[in-house]
Amino acid sequence: MTAYTATVTVRLKQGVLDPEAETTQRALERLGFELEDLRAADQFEIDIAAATADEARERVVEMTERLLANPTIHDYEVDLTEQ
């Protein structure tokens, strides 16, 4: 078995209301920062042991789709690194 760390970034899909990001963007603009757009995201780091990187990725994707993200309203990215 090989140890891997998966970093899962979950964010709302484009077009889904993101009140946290809207509030943060307005606050940054009031502070004088200029920006085009801002989106909030959640990030999870998962340490996992698996026989192969493909197996580790499959397991992390399953975890993400079953609990960490709602595929109807969220997009997600999985970055996998060997420890």
C-alpha cells in the first residue's frame, strides 16, 4: 500500500448564488480592492492508503460525491500526491 494525500476543493457551480462570496467581495471592494469576481470554496485534505493512485482517486471521488459535495450544485477538483 502507498500513502497518498488528496486535496479536494469544493465550490458552488457558476450561476448558483454564493452569499458568502458576495458579502466578502463587497467588503473587499469597500476596503479599496478591485476585483472581477470572488467565489468561496471549501477544501479538504484526506490521507489515504491505496494500492495505486487510480484506486486512491476513485475512493476519494466516491467520498466527495457521497458526502463532501452535492454534484447538483457543486463543482469539485481532486489533487492527489504521493506521500
